[in-house]
Amino acid sequence: MKNSIYLLMMFLGLALTSCEPMEDLHDDLDRDLDSRAIEGITDYTLTADDYTEDVEDGGLGLNFPNFSSLDEASELIPQLLSNKFPVWGEGSLARVTFDLYAPIDAEAYTVVDADYEAMGLDVNYFTSSSQITSFLQAEFPQAKTNDYVELTYRTIAVEMAYDISNDDFDLIGEALDETYPDPASSAAQYSNFDRREGRDAYWSNDMILDAINVVLSDNFPDVEGQTYEVSYRIYDGSPGTETMDVKFNGTEYVMIGGTAYELDNDDYDFVGAELGDDYPGPAGNAAQYNSFDVRSTSGNFWSEAMLLEAINVVLKEQFPSATEGAQFDVTYDAYSGSVNAVIKSVILTDGEYVIDETASVSTIMETSVFAFGDGRWMMPMELPSNIYSQEFGQRFNNFSSESDAGFYIGRYLEPLFPYAQQGDFVSVGYKYYNGSATVDRYASFIYNEEEREWDFIPSVIEQTLQFGHEGTGWVVDNTIVYQLAPGDYDFIGEQLSDTYEDPSWSVGNYNNFDRRPGNANQWTDAMLLEAFNILLSERVAPNAEEGQKYLLSFAIYNGTNTIEQMHLIKEDGVWVPVQ
């Protein structure tokens, strides 16, 4: 009884007077636990809860069950690993598999003059789609299926025809009311330009060009180099039509070339009559077929000089009052096995029409998206604008859900490609409403022959990163875990047989390293590092890049058979221990 009272009093005394020794004891225990941190290796796949649970509950507190970037994954996963494996320490490795939101992001590339030259082109623009795809193959040789490029390049501008409508004349009346009050009012009222000189409502060519600028800028995006053949109604005492060729120069639309003139049947008859004595065969053929035969092997061949002579005959007949410097863009039909329209730009010089050498090809900068699949570059298919509501059951002419896009477009592709084969790739452009605006998106599909359907490649993909514990926490790590195979022990034994005769014989014979101190077959740490440098550099990883890490697991004998590990990194071409 006395002893019990004594002990109780002793503990009470400690509790009342010895707080500091107890704190020291706790600190010692913490240090002891830290010094005995576990070194582990694991594969871990994040669950939906890992992403969305609150941080206080061990989750990451994200709004969606995926990461928005690899940087975000690299930043947040270490804390998750610390929660999942709290006693793991330096040397531990974790291969973590997670979901990553990775919508198609087309790499932007602008073709420069040096690129055209490198392709052997004489001009700084592309003239065909095959030139564009050849460029992409050369510029992106490592492209993989589902890679996208947004390419900006220069190409020939295809002249677009545009007729000024009644609504356009109304727009002209409003836009130019203060600049040209009477002409603007007349244009809006009568839907034409009054070409009667001396009238208050008269429209000159420069005034019409101002009106065309108003109309085209309202109807089309301003693209430098784009050309238009604009037709409009006039009144010059009787109703008629005129055309004007214009091009956007980066600031405004300007007139280009000369007056457009297209040869008609009467013109070919006139050429036949006027040049019949000089070129009886070609002239008669032109009058009969309303075209010029440009086949060099033909008896009715029209050379470039003869064609220019025919153009002179026609223009002098049609425009007898033309003055020096008058320009014309003449369209005629040429036969070379088939009939094709040809345009020649000419200018009146010293009384003769000659080829206008200043007339150059009109080019524009164009931006298009290309996708890589089936080993080639292709432009994505574009869906008809009304298909969303008419065939896909959408309320508006767009998708607001990626899963809907994948499902409906996949079904849409099936009848379009009845002979699709396993692995065929198709890219499709579609309209997507992101909550605030309708934007262009792209979807990729690969044909699954077994299921006979097009598999959609979703934007959420599975990724894996490896993390290593450096003693203070987890970081992204590129360590490759490698376990020595029987052939590796033989290889080391052969390579070092002259340097370490007994240890080399032992490692090849027993497929392990003898680690018993003082034994004739002992492998020291320095000898192991030398052996593993040879193994990695010559057998396992001869092409490893600087900074690559390997965690080697190898069999040893230290009185019993067990496993050791050595963590190495390649620095300055040599494998050294990870510090």
C-alpha cells in the first residue's frame, strides 16, 4: 500500500513539474520515426473522390474529376501522395495514373518565305493542296495520330463574284448619305447607279468604288489580297449592268487590272474573218468552234503571239476610242484537249495591246486547320450548318456537350464510309457552344472494325506520371525501375573479369553480388557503381538522355540471399548516385 502511494505521488510530481522532459521525449520519438521512414514503390490510380473531395478530407478540392493540365497534376499530386503514404520517405517511387482534360489544341504555324524556298518553289505562295500537305509532312516529321496544326500560309486568291443587291443599295444610301446626298438617295430609291454625266445623281467610278467598299466590308471579312468581281445595275438612259474588279490592299478595296472583257461568238467570227488570210486554218477553226486551239501539235495551233494579235483585233473593234494606257482583262476559251477559260491582262502601248507585265497573281494569307491520321495530313470535314437541329436533335445549330458531339457525329460517319477499315482516321469540324459563345471545335474518330463503328477520341485522356520522394516531399521523377536479369550478371562478369577476377567469376556463377566484407568475392559500393555504369551505358540504356534516372534492383549475398537497390542519374555522360 505504501509503495502504491509512493508511485502515485511520483507520477503526480512528474506531471506537475516535468513538462519539458516529456516534450523532449516526444521530439525524440518523432525524430526516431522520421529516421525510420519507409521506402516504397507503388502504382496508384486516382479515384473520382481523390479529385473532388475537400482538401481537409484528403482530396484535392477540384470541381471536375480530372486535371486541366500536366502542370496542375504535377503541382497537386505530391500532396495527395503525402496523404496516402504518410510514412514513406526518401527513395520512394509512385507511378500515378490520372485523367487529364486535353481538348484538341492546334499548334499554330505561319509559313515564311524561307519555307517556300526550302520546298523549291519559285514563288512565295502555295498553288495546290498537295504542296501544303507536302510542307506539313516535311515540317512535322514526328506527327502522331490526332495531332493538329493551324497553318497560316499564302495562296492564290480565287476571285469571288458578287452582285450588289437591293438591300445593298439601301445600305449605300444610308452610309453615303452625307458624302454624296443626291447620288446616295437615287441609288437607294432606284437600286442602281446613275451613270449620266451632268446629272445631280451621277456616280463616277471613284464614287462607285466607295460604295463597293461599304458593301463588301459589310458582307465579308476584310482579307488582304482577296479579289472580287462586283456586278451592279446602272442607268445611262436605259437599264444596264457593269462590273468592277477590286482587291483588298490591307486598308481598303481598290480597283485592279483593267476593264473585264469576255470574247463572245461574234468576236470569234470576227477574228476568223480578220485573220483568215494570215492564218486560214487557225482562224477558221476559231470561228467554227468559238475557241482557240493551243495544242502545239495541231494544224490549227494558236501561238502566244497569234493570240495577242487576235485580242488586238477584237479590242480595237470594240473600243475604238481607247486611249494610251487603257487596260483590259480579256477572257477567252482555249482548247488543249478540253476547253478552259484563260484570262490575259493587256495594256494599250503605242497603239498596240501588249501583255501587261505589271499584272501579277493576286495572293491572300489564309489560315486553315489540318489534322494528322492514317499517316497523312488532311483538312477536317465540315458539318452542314442545319444538321444539328435536323438530324442530331439539337435545339440550336451547335453542340453544347462533347459527349453528344462524339455520339452523333460517330453515327453520322458510318454511312459516309461504308468501306472503312480498322484504324482509319477521320477528323470533323463542328460548332460548339461553350456557355457564352459558339466556337469551332474538332473531333477525331478511329474506325473500330470489330464493332463496326467510329470510336470518338475524347478530350479527357489517361496519363501517367512518376513521382519520387526526395526526403522533404514528392516531386515529378523520371526514374526507371530496372531489375537485373540473369544475362546482366553474366554481362558484368565478362566485362570486369580482368579487373576483378574473383568477384566477376562469382557474380556470373551465382547471379548475385557477394557483399560480405573481407571476402575474396566481395563487391564494394565503388565496384558496383563501376559495374552499373558499364551495364547502363552499353547494355540497358545506351541512348539515355542527360538527367535520366534508374533505380536498379539486384540480388546480393551477405550471408543470406536478399535484394539491394542503387538509385543512379546520368550526369555529364556518367551514371552517379542520386543525392
